[in-house]
Amino acid sequence: MCIFCKMIKGEIPIDIVHENENFLAFHDIYPKAPVHILIIPKAHISCFQEVSPETMAGLTAFTQEVTTKMGLDETGYRLITNNGKDGGQEIYHLHFHLLGGGKLKWEYMHEDPHKSI
């Protein structure tokens, strides 16, 4: 059983942000931003390649609820999932990182040199 499945079953304590019958959102124990929440389906789905469109539709609505609850819907946020070994996935249970709470840096962000201030 994976670590996220143990969390869902209550075997490992977590700081829950939001929950419904199908999904769970909780604070990451190693935050990379002022707000860093993990959002997961309660059903074990190994990775993004295996998720159904129906589950993603539910996950989208749930994620929007979380962003509103955390006040990120107005200020902005980043939503990331890693898929597979080369994509950096470490836990093989589908999960999304919701990052926000301030201006997020992105080393690959394009700055338009012609943009006026």
C-alpha cells in the first residue's frame, strides 16, 4: 500500500485542507511555497496517464474548491503533477501540487524585453 493510501485510511496523520467522498487535499510536509497543498484522488491511480476523464472532471471541480477555500482563486497559483520517472514522480499515486501564497519564481518564465513597464 502506498503512503497516500495509508494517509487516506488514516494510518498516517495529515493536515487536511478539504475532503469529499472522492478526493483529499492536505498540506505538504515539505512545502516549496508559502501555500503547498497536495490534492489526490482517494482511489489509487498510479499516474496521470492512467486517470479517466471522468475522474479528472471531479478533480478539477475539487481543486477549484480548494483554491477558493485557500484564497488563491483571486491571487493565482501553480498546479503541477509529475508523471513517471523522467517526469520526477516519486510517489506512484496520482497527485497534484498546488503552490501559491506569493509571487512564484519560475526559471523558465519568458520575460518580454519589449514590454513597457
